[in-house]
Amino acid sequence: MQRPSPTSPLLSQPGAVPAEGRDEGVAAHYGDPFREQRALAGGSGLVDLSHRGVVTVTGDDRLTWLHLLLTQHVSELPPGRAADALILSANGHIEHALYLVDDGTTVWAHVEPGTREALIAYLESMRFFYRVEVADRTDEYAVVHLPAGSIAEVPDGAVVRETPHGRELFLPRADLEAYAASHGPLAGILAYEALRVEAHRPRLGFETDHRTIPHEIGLIGQAVHLQKGCYRGQETVARVHNLGKPPRRLVFLHLDGSEVHLPPHGAPVRLAADGPEGRQLGFVTTAVRHHELGPIALALVKRNVPVDAPLVVGTDTAAAQETVVEP
């Protein structure tokens, strides 16, 4: 059984409402999700991501070894440069997503809640004669997100991932409460997720299922390097990229704002012209309320769904689509 991540001490902050489901262990919000969204969008605030797993790889062969296993080109990754990478099945389906950075002696990666033990087991099975050590550091380190534009100070010695969407800090878990107190305001996972959906950024376990390949959710180039050596699943990646099209594609949906409830993960997507009894052509992956756009969502639909076709989610929620992955 997967050992849960430690519960965040920031859940004791005033107004904190615990998140549920995959994000259990951190706050969904601290009393005002829209205010928290606006703060993040404006470049201020801090998001507690301490429920995510933290895995490190040390040793002289760490980068050349990971290069053989990951979809990303990391054999010459410079210290301090962030990289996104996947581990695929033999059939090219996404099994793990790693968000990593090398500090010169150690590769640090944060991963989805509930995935770190399976990831570590796979990495340990592939060590062979390589000079590497894999460690679960989740009990010692917590991940914190600072939005793009934030002027919050980074503690001396902290490992940082600089991304277009902000900075991700690996902080000693014992320092999390003190750092948050001096670098707020706090924003919950609902605000973070709303901006993620707005930016069309897929998330493992939300925009993926057991048969998702990277092409379907726009990860070619971002997390999959097409000019690198062999890795598990590479044949599928190359074949679909060079000879075909993926069976599904990620879309962004503007949902009817009159609905009280957001559609859940897995809610069916159909052509509006076919009505609620029409053939299901996809499903909602993440639905959120955005402080400016209203209710929005990401969804996976069949590749041949017309890009300009009005859609319906569930039984009667109208949805207008924007292309994320070209058909």
C-alpha cells in the first residue's frame, strides 16, 4: 500500500479547508479561492504542494542513467535547469511524470501524490551496475510553488526549479511553516489548479488514463525529446509522430456558466447536435472555476471531433472548445 505523504502543517492556518481526493493533505483554499487565484495571477502568493512526492537520485552516473529511462534528454542537463520527463510503458503509455532539476550533485524530482513508491520500485529495478542511489525524501522535504513574477526570497541553499509558470522550491519540511508565514499570502490547490487548466497544462492521473500516450496531451517537445537514444516506449512515440496521429486529443472547454455544479472527472462529452443520448466522444479530465473565465475544463476527445463543433458535457452543460492538441 502507498504510504501517504505527511499532512501539511499549513492546514492549521486560519480559514484552511482541506482538499480531497488526490490532493488530500494540503489546503483546497484558505477562505477565498478567487482572491487566491487573483494573487497568483498577479505574481504574489505561495502554494503548498507538500503532498507531492520528492525523490532524489545521487551518484556519478545519475544523469546518464536517467537518460536511458526517461523520455527527456538529460545526459547533459546543466545544474539548475528544470526539465519535465515521463516514464512510459513498453506500449508507449504514460506511467510516471517527473518534474526534475539537478543541483550539481543530486537530481531532485517531485511527482504526483500516490506515485512515488511505484516510481522508486521501478528505478531500483533498473539500477544494475550504475553508480546511482535512489531515495524517497518526501518525509524530509516539501514542495512550494511561487508564481511567475513573485519577488519572494528563496532561502540560501534551497533547490529551485525555475519554470515559465513560476518557481518550485524543495524546502526542508521543518521550515515550511516559517517560510509560508513570511512569504504569503497563502493560496490553495483550487487556485493553483484553475491557473493550470487555464494554461492547458496536463496532469498525470487527471488528463491521463491507462492508455494515454504523450501526443494526445501535448507533451511532445515539452516532456518528450524526439532526438535522443532508446527508452522504453520510444517505438510508439516515433511511430505516431512520424506515421500517424494519436487517437485522442486534449481540448480546452468554456462551460455554461449557469450550472451550479462543475462536471466531475470522467463526465461524458458529446456533440451538442446529438443531444444527451448521442455517442460519447470523450470525457472531462479537470473542471474548475476561474476568477475571470468562469467555469472551464480540460477534456480528452476523439481526434476526429470537429474543432468548431459545439459540445455538451454530461446531460445538458453546453461547452465551447478551444484546440490544445491539433487533430
